[in-house]
Amino acid sequence: MKRKSQTQLFDKTLVVEAIKQSFVKLNPRIMFRNPVMFTVEVGTAYMLAVCIWILTGEKSQGSFAYNLSVFFILFLTLLFANFAEALAEARGKAQADSLRKTREDTPAKLIQPMGDLYVNEIKIISSSQLKKGDVFLCEAGEIIPMDGEIVEGIATIDESAITGESAPVIREAGGDKSSVTGGTKVLSDKIKVKVTTEPGESFLDKMIALVEGASRQKTPNEIALTILLAGFTLIFIIICITLSPFSDFAKAEIPISSYIALFVCLIPTTIGGLLSAIGIAGMDRALRANVIAKSGKAVETAGDIDTRLLDKTGTITIGNRKATHFYPSTGIAEADLIQACALSSLGDETPEGKSILELSGKEITSRLSSFVKGAVLIKFTAETRTSGVNLQDGMQIRKGAYDAIRKISDKSGNVFPANTENQVKEISSNGGTPLVVAQDGKVIGVIELQDIIKPGIQERFQRLRKMGVKTVMVTGDNPLTAKYIAEKAGVDDFIAEAKPEDKMTYIRDEQHKGKLVAMMGDGTNDAPALAQADVGVAMNSGTQAAKEAGNMVDLDNDPTKLIEIVEIGKQLLMTRGTLTTFSIANDVAKYFAIVPALFITSIPALQALNVMHLHSPQTAILSAVIFNAIIIPLLIPLALKGVTYKPIGASALLRRNLLYYGLGGIIIPFIGIKLIDILVTLFS
């Protein structure tokens, strides 16, 4: 079961903590970070001074009860705004506590080095004593004490403490599934792990700090909106100041409380009070989807993604490609080809290489030991796209992509066999991947690898297309195979025979066109592209380099998770936009509630603007500030849960926001303020 929602929206424990923090956040040094609410705090402090002034005998500012009521309501407004932010933070800290429980100071079996080799001398130490570069042993039933890369062995790992998934996963040395996380548990076998982080800097430590918001910074969009709100606040300060000479001209005595109430009601306090909570809640929603966002900017940017790059293997296709057939060239015995294929795969640590050994059969592989003595194994690399072996007798065997082996063949002056050329085309046209094998530069056959496309993947890409996101498949396959898989899966574009620099080039080209690009990966060769992308999502099972390069980490290791990430990002942007629209529309309604009431006695012609027909200037002001205060806690659930996302176009989204939240932001205050005015009049 996934850890989707461990705490309710208004969990009792979280609410109590949020209430405490609401008072702590009244500290002016904290409030100053939010210009809108800071000015409300200044106005509240001024109202307290007015109340004290009235107690000393001042008569011109109205009754003490009325001014105290305004002060109390403004004070509640501050607390409600602080409560929204504190509740969002408390929910994040609850998630951090859940993660912290997985980080135990477990014993570690340190493998002591002896010369250049590790020998079986084990020293039991505390996990906090492990240093980067140390190698420890972890056996079945033991907790992995620190983040690292498996250097030897294979094991079944229980990652439920981190991911919430009950199903165990397999981790093994070599390839892109070698990374393990501290706090997870070995269920079977044993592994040797090399520590990749210093104490206190593990993946889990960083995630806890990020979730708690210790390093959270405002996103560019949030900063821009804060500046906009500060500008609105400045404008309304000027408006309220200019009302003083106008009131003198109209011979209307307006108490200080009215000016402050008018100012607080006109500035965008609703969005000002909820802005931080929206950003924090966005990161929290990502965490509940088992995605660790290293910054709010990453979540926000995900909502504006134009292009998504993803690997074919394990994303579009199920698992790894499997070797299914050996096709010898003309004049080559099948047994000789199979033996050459097996030898060339001894240094190939990829799943494909292992599947070739498996398909070769025990009879062939059991005879390989006689060839290995003195041989040099050539590992597969993304650069050469080949692997192989140099035998002691001088024979060189290479296996790899068609174009890479073709170059070797041409360089050796050999003719590429026609039947192998045709077989390569046939395998590719059927969606398979051909690996050509050469012995001493002469092509001797081809291996067929097959992929299975994941069910339902087309529907997922269709959802992304409706969001305006283009999907690009990245694969090392030849263009024919890549085209076949791309068409069958329904992706918009593909990059065939891709090298690490090809991903970087594509991302940069898209970015130069003004587009935002997302990249998902798990290997060290993906790290440059993950770092270059606007949103880089690394798999938790991937290498440390990949996790360090990305600005998000998917704990579920689900390559299709980006759909959910994009929806969370769009939901964050929509929530911020809709509440901003609602807040500004609110200001219009409150303006028509307060301003006509202030001057209706001295300027009877303003009665036409008193569309709400409020009872008196005093009840109008009280009704407006009460509504202004209570609307903030009423909108907290929307700020934390987010606006319901639907994959519609930008123009349709704008129309919906203006209709629902713009029009609603005007109508609701008219109704609310009128009802409050009736109640205030009844009880006054």
C-alpha cells in the first residue's frame, strides 16, 4: 500500500500545533516576510493603541467597545492567516517525523581493508561512524545503515519504510539498480555496499530537512505575486491617506478605526494570508504521491512543462529487453555464434547481457571458463555501445548496436553479410532490437532482443497530450526499432541511438525555443540531462549521481509518475491563480460595502452606491472586517487540498477561473457581508 495520506486535513494533533505556531508567527520579524499581513499587523497594533487612548479619556474616536471589536477582529485575521501557514507546515513536519522513524542508528558491519583487497574481517560499529568510501556488509534481516552503492552481490530489499510499497525490490551490483537507501531492510541474500554520503548528509537526512521546510525558498512565481500584492498594498495605503482630506472637505468625521478597517479590507489579505500555505501544501501533495521535491520551484515548474523526455526501457516497455533468438551469418555455425555471443557478454553487466548468457544455455556457459583465463573483458558503455572480450590467443569478439559493429567491420575491410543485414532490418521492423556480433572484425551473426510495451501506456500519453505536454522517447535503439515502438506506444517524438550528450542537446534545443523540459532517469549517464532539465525526476532505485542531479526523487521508482507530478504542479498554479482572482474580486465587493457607508451621511448622493443597504457606517465596517477575517479559515481546505485539476486548455481554464472565482469572489462577499450586517444589527 502506498503512503498517500497519513494524516487528515484537520488532524487534532496538527491543529493544536498549528494554533501554537499561529501566535509564535506574530513576531514582527517573521511577519515582515509577508508584506500584506505585516501591514495588517501594524494596523492591529495601531488599533490597540487607539483602544488604550480611548480608555485615557479620548472621545472623538467612538466607543471603546466598537474599537475593541475592530481590534479583536483584526487580531483574529492575523491568527487565521498564520494558522493556514502553520497547518501546512505541521502537515509537512508530520511527514518528516514519519521519515525520521526510518532512520535508525543501526549497527554496521564495516569490512576492514587489507592492502588493496577487502578481506572478511568484520568490525561492528555504529552507523553514525560510517564515512564516505567505507564498505559494509548487510545480510538478510538487517537494516541498511547508510546510503550507498552495491559493489558486490544481489539482494531483495524491503523499501516500505521509505516508499510505502509492501512489495520488495531487487537490487544488485552494476547497472542502474545498485543504489540502496539507509533505513531499508535486506530480506534475502547478502550485499556489500560502498557508502556514498557523509554522516548527516544521507538521502534521508536531506529529505527530512526539505520536508520540514528548513531550506524552503519562495519560488519565482510566488516572489512575483508577493511583489504584486505589495504593490496593491501600497496603492491602498495611498488611497486611504487621500481619504482624510476628502473627509475634511465633505465635513465627515471618520475615526481612525474606519481608516484601518477600510485599508485591511481593501488590500488582498485573503491571498496574502494563504500564499505561503499554498506553496507548502504543493510540496506536501508531492510527498503524499511519494515524490520528494527538493524545492517548491520544482513542483511549480512541473505545472508549466512543455516537453517530457523518458527512456524507453522500463518506462514504455516492461522491464528489460530479453534475448530471444540467435541468427548466424551465412557460413557460420549456430553453436559458434552462441559461444561468441556468450563470451562477448561476460563483461556486459546490463540486463540484456545477462539475458544473452541465459539464452546461451548452461552447456555453452559451462565451457567459458577455459576461455576466460588471461582474457580482457570489455564492459558495455553508452559511448561505444558495444561490449566484448579480447582472448589470450589474440581473438577479439565484439557485440553491440548495428551501426557500432558496422564501423568495426568496415574499418577491418570486411563485407557486411547480406543475410545479416536483412535480418537486422526484419528484427527492427518487428519492434525488436538487433545486436550484431563480430569476431576479429568479421560479422558472424545477430542477436534479437524484444521489448513488451506496457499496457495502458497510450492512455497515459494521451493524458499528457491533453495537458499540452509533448512526450519524447529516448532510446539507444536504431531508428527503425525506435520508430516502431514510438508509433505503437503513441509518443510524439523519439531520439534513436541516443548518447548522453544527445539528451542534453535535445533539452537545450527545446529550452532555447522557450520551452520547459522534464527528464526522468535513474542512471549515472542520465545525471547531466537531469541537471539540465527544468524538472529532473530521479528514481530512488537509481544511482547516487542521478539522485543528486535531479530536483525531484520518485520513491516509487515509477517512470510514469511524471503525469501525477505535472498534475500536482498545475494544481498548485491553478490554486494560487484562483485564490488570487477570488481575493481581488473580494476587494471590489468590500469597497462597495465600506466607502459609501463612510460618507453616506455627509454626501447623501452616495446612497446610490450603497447597494447592500447596510444598517450604518459602524455595522458596515464591522461586517466587512468580520467577513474579511472568517473567509481565510474557510478557504484553508481549498489552499491545502488544491483546486480540482482537469486537463483543459489555458483559455478554457482562464474562463472557468473568471466565472467561478472571479464572479463568485464578488457575489459571496455581498451576501456574506449583508448577512453579518443583519446579525450585528440584531445583537447590537
